[in-house]
Amino acid sequence: MIRLARVLITAPSFTARHLRTLQARFAVDDDPLGRWYTEEELLGAISKYDAVIAGLDPFTRRVIEKADRLKIVARRGIGYDRIDLAACKARGIYVTNTPVPDEHQAVAEFAVALLLDASKNITRSVNSLKNGSWERRAFVGRNIEGMTVGIVGLGNVGTRVARLVTAFGADVVYYDPYVSSKEFKAVTLPELFSSADAVSVHLVKTPETVGIVTAELLGRMKTGGIVVNTSRAEVVDRDALKDAVASGRLKAGLDVFDREPPRDDPILGFENALTTPHIAAYTVESFDAIDGACAVNVVRVLEEGDEPDHIVNR
């Protein structure tokens, strides 16, 4: 009897048509826990699988050393900082991600939505009205037109955010030592935080970027400034941001946290912090494109014996 290759999908709400493509070829366990795995759970399960389509699960060296059959970890998303790339490479396991335009657009739109909400006090006023109040003066907002918006990381998502806020009439400055743009003005990080009315962060997590947004930089921002982060929480000094928001000096729009889910994180209770459960990329269009890319890569590796697209651990 021929053994079907076995695929684990740890990410939620995998697009139905791409799931059917996989199920027609392989034995598929689709989101069996209804959440991401812990390291201990992966240690107990990983030896059964030939491929994983991964959310934000911790594929540590310990996990990879138990992955006797694994040929590919297809990351359902852009970031791959929770996967030990070196350990995978040493065992001949491909690691891929999905840098697809639909996801870039989804995250960019979400970042701008957080900026709009924070600047217009939309969520605060909605909650106030639902609680029976007709308070209006407390929710006077600001126009995006005329703001200076600082973009930290002018990659695929950051560029789209810059263009979207430009359409509103904002002035854009950016910091990215790896990008030279003729479209937007490059500045140093201190200059960006000193001049910006709002800052949107779009960085991958690397040793270079962890903690790059320091307390000193946040201290340079104008009172009432807005910090939006839809990339990785670890690139911003968590305590400094928490203190600035708690004091009322800054507003924040956060879709990412050091620990997810962020149980007992005090920033969740601050009125001037918009907090969402890491859903910036969660759109129908984004999922369809991402899941299609993951499915194609799994089929290429397991069925066709070919290299996948978007390998990140060559």
C-alpha cells in the first residue's frame, strides 16, 4: 500500500479551494488545534509530517531535530523569525514564505486604517456612544492631510502605506538603509521621529531591527503623535511605548505583540491604544493568494520533487 505524504496546516481558515487541492493528493490535518502549536506540542507531533503550512508556531532547533520526514515548512505569511532557518537547512528542509502583493496590500490598508481610527478617535467614540454617552468634544480628531507620516522600513508594505497616505495629502519621510527612493524623502531615525505626526513601522525581525525604535526615539515624538505597528512587536521598545501611551502623550495602533495572545498586557486596557489580534493580513484576497502559494510549494516539493518558490534558507 502506498503511503500518502502527510501535511499539517497550523494556520487557521485555510482557503477551501486550495485545501481541496492538497486533500486530493495528501493526507491533510487542517488546523487540528484551532490555534498555533506550542514548542512542546510540535515536539510530539512533527515526526508524522512530510510538510507543514505554518502560522506563527515555534519551529525551533529542538523541533526540527525531531522532524524525520519533514521536507518543507511553508510559512503562511511574510515573517519567518520563529523558524530556525539554519537547523532546517542542515536537514535539507525548505523554508518558504509568501511575499505576495495581495498580502502587502492588505497589511498596508490595515496600517492606514489604524492611523485613520487613531487620528479620528473612531473606536473611542463608538464605544462611548454604545455606553449611552453623546460626548463629542472629547473626540475632536485630526486630518491626515498636512500630517507628516514617517515610514520605518520602505519595503513592499511600507511603500504602499506611503502611497496611500500621500493620496490623503500627507507628507512622507522614511528611514530604510537598504532602500533609495526617488518618490519619498529619506531621513535618519532621529529626524523621522522628531518631525513625524505619525509613524508606521514595517520591519522584519532581525538582530539588527530588534529594539530599533528606542525610548529615546519615542521621546522625540510630538505630544498626540501616533505609532502604528503591523510588523513585529519586538522592533519597538515595549516598555517605552507602554509608558508613552499610559501617560496620554502618544497614541498607538498595534496588531502585533511580544507574546501572542497578549494575556495580561496592560496596553490592552489603554483608551488611546487600538489593539487588534494580528489580523492585518486577514482578507479574503490575501488568504487566497497566500494559501495558493503555499499549496503550490507543497505540491512541488512532495509530488514533483522540485524546488519551491520563495525559499528563505538557501
